Amino acid sequence: MKSCYVSIDRLTGVVELQAVDDITIGDYVISELDKGTCLGTVVSEPADTVREDLPRIARKATEQEVIDHFQLKEKEKYAFDFCRRKIEDMGLPMKLLSTEYLFGGTKLLFYFISENRVDFRELVKELAKEFKIRIELRQVGVRDEAKIVGGLGNCGNTVCCRRFLNNFSIVSIKMVKEQGLALNPSKISGICGRLMCCLAYEYETYLSLKKNFPKIGKRVRTPQGEGKVVKHNALMGALSVQLDEGKEIALALKDISAAEQQKNGPPAAGPADKGKQKTDNGRGQPRERQQNPPDRGKQRNAGSREQSAQRQTNPRDRDTPKRNNGQRRGNGQTSKPVTNEEDNDQ
């Protein structure tokens, strides 16, 4: 199966369709899309494809069909002006962007933008009364507005959505940070006021390039000494390290990897980390850790069991009066301490 790219209109843009026989670049073709029957221009030669879910080109358009279609296009300006006047007269909170006649004049579409929901039922009645065909009003977003109106981006070229971009992907601030760009709204926003779509083009590339980079803030060894990573340059394969003495150096990732391999063991603690170690003698020596901390609990449990056993074997000890330095309570005479042998003799 073969497919080709066809340019439909400003909002639909360029779409990929299943090709038919005997078509070439510049031919006018008719296809069935979601919004209805459309006429477009072939912009690429048919090529093999594995996709089977593509819409199909119905047929090539005749010369008369092409003439009739462009005559309808000339009426779109009048429809636009008429609708805009009605919007102003009714005081509707909406901004009209574009009008479009579908192939054969079966439907007239009006694209508008609004921050809130708009009750345009009366407007539709006025439009249907004037043009006597099926009327459809479609509310679009700010990105679609940029696609319809067009303009120049920060790069100086026509915005991508007007040239080739049909599907708007999600763009987040995380993509901006991963690429090391400044969080300046005027630098990273498009004419629609949203984050530029092109920020997503190289995001996956940056992720793959930075996969082997040490994280920001991690301590590493360098040929000049040890320090912390403060900046990445993924495209150049380099990074910046702030040494312990405060100097910041830039070097390649391979230099850090080589330095790490030459010296085994983890990096030494930095000046700010030395005071965090716990000491037990006030001389800066780290406290020794016991190898088997759980054994202390076992020893305590064993000692408790032994003491309990001793108390159970001598129950009479609890009833024996306490002696105070060999003196009996109640008089000042001294006597020998009572032992177990004397108790047995009695």
C-alpha cells in the first residue's frame, strides 16, 4: 500500500492519505475527512507505507470541480464580513477567525475563539437565512488561532503549526529545564502565548545524551581535584564542576570518568560536609559503629531472663528482713548475719 501527503486548508494542514493510481505532485484530489468532503493538493510522491488506518483519497478532481471550488473560496470573504457584523450587532463575546466552504458548497464553517461558552443560536439562524446552506460554528483554542492566522516565531520563520504541524503535543516546563534554557517567557513562548511546540522536538535527544551525566550537586573527581557538578552541556558532552576551593572549571565528561577510574573509592567529603560527622571524643574522630547492633537487645533479654530465674529459685529471700550493717532493728546489739545453713539447722 502507498500513501502521499495532501495539503487541505489552513486549519487542517497537510495530512497523509492512502494514494490512488496515477497521481503526482500538484494534482487536485478529493477525500473524505472528519469534517466532510474536502479538496486538496498533492504535495509528495506516493511512497510505500505500513499504516492501514489512513483516510483514503476518493479520486482525482476534474477541472470543472476545481474551478467551482475556487469560486466558492472567493465568497468566503463576504461570509466572514457578514458574520463579523452580526457578532458586533448582537454583542457576542467571541472573535471570528476564519470561514471555509467545503467541497461542493454543502457546508459553510465559521471558526471562532472565546474564553467562555457562547449562545450563538440566534447568530446561526441569521447566517442560515443569508446563505441558505448548512451552517456550522466551531470554537477553537489559542494554538488553532495561531495555525489559522499564521505569523513568525522567535526563530524568524513561519510558525510550525502553520507550515506542517497538525497535532499539538504537550509541552511542559520540565522540557525547558532539561535543555538548559532560561525560564524567560518571552524566549520560550510562541505567538499563541503557550510554550513553543519546538521545545518538544529535541527533548528525547537531551534525555538520552544526559543519561550518563552525573546529577547536579553530585561530588566527582577531576584531574584538578574534587568538587560538585553545577552545570551540564549535553550537546558538547561537557559539564562544569565547582572545586572545593571555590574555582569553577569546565571539562569533558570523559575526563571525569577517567579520573573516577584512576582513584577507587567514594569521593572525600567536602569542606561543608566534614562538620556533619558525629564524634564521641571531641577530637574529630568518627564514632565506631558496632558490627552487630541487634546483639545488644539479645544480651539484655538474656540478662533479664537470668535475673528472673534467680528470683524464682529463692522465694524466701523476699521475706527475709534486710540487714543494716549487721544490726537488728529495734536494738543496738550486733549479731552474725543469718545464712542458709543456720536456717536449715533451726
